Amino acid sequence: MLRLITALFMLVTPLAAEEIVLGLSRDEVAITATFNGSDVMIFGAVRREAPVPEGGPLEVIITLSGPMETVLVRRKERVLGIWANTDAVEVDEAPSFYAVATSAPMRETLSAVEDLRYGITIPRVIRSVGAPDTVINAKTFTEALIRIRAAAGLYQILDSEVDIEKETLFRGQITLPAALTEGDYIAHIYITRDGQVVDDYETTIAVYKAGLERWLFEMSRNNPFWYGIMSLAIAISAGWLASAAFRIFQR
Amino acid sequence: MQIYLPIAEVSVNAFLLLGLGGIVGILSGMFGVGGGFLMTPLLFFIGIPPAVAVATEAVQIVASSFSGVLAHLRRKSVDLRMGTVLLIGGLVGAAVGVILFNYLKSLGQVDLLVKLCYVVFLGIIGGLMFIESWRAIRRSKKPGSVPVRRKHGLVHALPLKMKFRVSGLYISVIPPLVIGLCVGILAAIMGVGGGFIMVPAMIYLLGMPTKVVIGTSLFQIIFVTAFTTMLHATTNFTVDIVLAVLLLVGGVIGAQIGTRIGVKMKAEQLRILLALMVLVVCGKLALDLLLMPSELYSLGVGGGH
């Protein structure tokens, strides 16, 4: 009996004292012709076997990341009086979309060490192995990437926008912009105390083109020749229709 | 109403696109140009990626030129033989243009090249047209003076002569081939039909009669831009059919309104207005190149090398 209890105890201890139970308002986003952005509500609860531990308050971080892609960042310089692209740095991995929402200012929610370990804030998510030696100030290229994407609403920092109730229920909302690339979006939820991650949970939201959008996109990739022919057929018939309508109009 | 464009991967207002198509259609109906030189910069401006704007604009030009050439065929104002010669040059030019376009895209200089082409050609054409129409207006105020007849130049000294009956010309095929080639390259790079270069070139360089110029230019533009569309569709996958359809509908309706307005105006007045419009677009693009941009960095797709 004692052995059984010990075994059970052994089973339980590796688990965190506090655990995330998650819900999503939607686990897929369909991009249709009239797609104009979408809100994703991420909510959940913290399950605990024991009373609320001592120490700092419970904080929650929610991140939503689009598919990773390689981005080429170019810098303009004045050449012969004209502003032209000169230096370029390839950023190996940058999410096409990234939102990070917290329940308190990021400084108070997460320690720098834990950020480095889990890769939570935007600069930690972006990976740039190295710029060519010829480029000076390579770091400014990554900063520019973040700046441009933030201005386009693709990188969002939502400080103190996650609501927590009674250290148990939490709720956050992330708005996906209209200009969205498709792929698997990963929602990652962390609960922290005193800047240390207590538990984390990961789930996927599928973002995909649907209906006509899907059909046209796939056709343009899989049957580019016929896609081109179709475009031309539409153009020619529209041109013919216009001419015919014009003749009727003139009579 | 927002519409998500499947290839451009941006969401735009459908009425804005219909309106843009309509306005450019009105202008093209008034002045007899394809309107690509106006539409492509406008598409850049509303946030369509340049590569998609250039490729998609070619589809719209096919539609408007086809519509136009049908009207000209009925009036028998198309020189099919001259059109075919220009076309041969044009197809080779378009292929060269797309290769050049892709090469420059890999270097990250494609935006610059497209903009430079616009500034240079719009500047030259706009400037020449402005001077020419200004003189025409002044001449019309002084009755009695007759425009000076142009002399036969270099065009008539070259070998490989051919008879172009509709145009009433007996000239070498080399100049039309070269003109076709140059316009083909520009069409592929700039996303325009090249009518605004082709028309003056046919009148002033080849000495073709004005009444067959527009129809013949439209005839060869259909094939060159159709070819450009196919090349962009199969190599770059950048033709956005949803965008093309929205522009087409607006353009076709606008062209009818434009033709009606155009009929009520004097030819010199129309030309000087077109020249001013061309110069304004040119000036705007030139300023973008010369003034320091507010964002020095730009993003592109990586992993290509």
C-alpha cells in the first residue's frame, strides 16, 4: 500500500503544481473572399491540487505565432542621388505574424533568463544566424523588420491585456489582421510566478484560404499555365462584352 | 466591402478598386491609351506588392486593348502586316523583359528599375507631348499656317524593305522590329501595354498615318501583354485574377464614359491634358526616388539563394 502511494506520488510530482486548462474561441480561421481580419479569444483556467502557492501573483502570457519564414531585409542608400537598395541581410526565421499578450507589464511577468529559455518576446523569437561581414550594423536590420511588421499590425505587443480572475481564470483576445498568410498558427500560453515559468501549454490554430480563394491560389500554383489561360479568357471575354455592349449603346 | 486577394495576400476595398479602374478607364477612353502607366503606380500606392501589380495589370490591358481593337477592325484601321512585324519584336522583347525582371528581383533592384523606367519614359513622352500640343494650340489661334511635312530619314535607307499596304509604306522591317522589341521589354518590366511609347514611335519614327496607328498598336499590345501575362503566371505566380476582374469591370465602364467626354473636347486640349497628367505621375515618382524615404528598410522574400 505504501509502495503504491509512493508510486502515485512519484507520478504526480513531475507535474507542475499549477496546470493550464485551455479553451479557444476558434481553432481554425478560414480566409474567404470577404475575409477582413478575425478575433481569436484564448481563455482558460489554472488547475491546482494544492492551495495557491506563496510568492508573487500569478501572471499569464499568451503568444500567437504565424508560420516561420525567411525574410530578406534590404536597406536603401543614396547612390548617385537616387535612393536604391544596397545592403541586405537575410533573417533566417521570423514569424509572419506574432502577438504577445501579458497580464502585467512584460518586465514584471517574465525574467530575461526565462525569456531566453522559452523564446517569448519578439526579439527572442526572431532568429538571425549572421549577416555578411560587409554589412555594418546588422542588428538594425532585425530592428527594422520588427518596426515594419509592427506598423503593419503583424507584430503586436499587448501589455497587460490578459484578464485574470481570482488567480484561476484568464482570458485574452488577439486580433488577426486582414493581410494574413496561411499556415498553422501556434498559440502558446505560459503561467508565471516571480518571473519564472510555472507551466506552459501549446495548441494550434489552422489558418487557411477557403472556397474560391483556396481554389484560385492552388490553381495558380499547381496549374500555372491553365491559370494564365483562364485569366486571359476572362480578359478577352470582358473586352468582347464591353465592345458588344458599346455597339448596342451607340445604336 | 473588403475583398481578400488570393495571390496578393492583402485585403482591399472592392469599391476602391472598381473606382480606380473606372477613373483610369475614363482617362483611357478620353485619350486612347491603355492606362497601365497610371494604374500600376496607383496599385503600388494602395499596397499591392509591385510584382503582383505589374503582372495583374497586364491582364487588364489585354481586356481593354481587345475591346478597342474590335472597334478598329470594324473601321479597317488596323495594319495587320505591320502589327505582326511589331509583334515578333514584341514577343522577343517580352521574354527578355521577364528574364530581366526576375534577375533584378533577385538583386532587389526591381522596384528601382520599374520606377526609373517610369520616370524616364513618362518624362520624355509627357514633355514632348506637352510641347507638341502647346504648339498645336498656338497654331490653331493663328489661322493660315500649315504644319511642316516631315522629311524621310534613316528609316528609309535600311535594307529588308517590305510593303505595308494599309499604312501606305514601303520601308525596312528593322525599325518596326526594334521598336517592338523595346516596347516588349518595357511592357514586361513596367506592367504596361506600351501604347504611350508605341503610338508616338509609330507616328514620328515610322511615319505611319495616325488613323491606323492606334488600332495597330492595340493589335500587337494584346499579344505582347497576353504573352507577358502567361510568363508572369507560369514563372512568378503573381497574376491575381480577383484583382484583375475588379479592375476590368471598373475599366470597361469607365472607358465608355471617357469616350463620351473625349468626343466633346478638342484634340489639342485632350493631348495637353494627357501630357500634364503624365508629367504629374512622373514628378511624383521622381520625388520618391530623390527625397529621403521615411523608412529606409524594406522586406522581401528570403531563402532564394
